[in-house]
Amino acid sequence: PDMTTIQTLLEKVVGYAIRATHSDVGMTRGFRYPWMYYDALKHHQLETIFEWKQQMYFCCAIPSEAMKQAFRNQSQKLVGILTAISKRMEYNSWHYTPGNFLYERHRIQRHYYFPPVMSDITEWSNQHHKGHVFANVKHAIRCP
């Protein structure tokens, strides 16, 4: 299928990050409809944002060339790994969003996580994190 301009841009930016860090997978995430987020913020409609379902978020997970080669005979497994990453990150985005509005905590009517405020690096996460065990992810870098 044809890729949109935004998809192409995301693929290029994430691809550069993958190559610069020698990573197997890179990803970026956000709102599927950022203009709706902007509009809700502009009109102080935080409840609208807090009520959005997970489908309102996206995660673009991109494999490195090395990972594509490693799974060249197992394309469905690679698709499964990338889909699992995307779905988990969409969930995390949904779960973090209200935590960005702690000054309006009284308006938050659902469970949420506090969003990360600094980068972190995991080591040996393939020993304890279920998704990381499945995909053999030993190290991960998160940059909020």
C-alpha cells in the first residue's frame, strides 16, 4: 500500500535512530488524530481525552535491516513481534495520558500511570519482561 507522508517521515526518522544506535527495532508513538487532541486541549475538554480508547493511539514499530534478515524465513513471527510491540505501546500511551495532567487530578476518573519524565535503559529485560522474553530483547532505551 501507499504510505502517507507522515508514515514515510516516521519510518525515516525511526530508521535513522535504529542505525545510529545499532538497534533491532525502533518505534514512535502518539495520537492517531493529533488535531483532536489539540482541539480538546484548546477547549479544556480533558475528560474527552481521558475517555479515549486505546485505538485513539498508534505505535509505529520498525525492524532494522538485520532483524528483517534474521526473520526472512519467519515473516509471520516478525509481524507478530512488531504487532505485539505496537499494541503494548498503544496501551501504555493510553495508560500514561491522564498522568500528564496532574494539575487537574480531580478530573481524572480512571486508573493511569505516571508518565516517564527521563530516559531510561533496561538491561537483561529478556529475563523478566514477558514481551521481551518472547522477542529476546536484552536491552531497551526509552526516551519520553
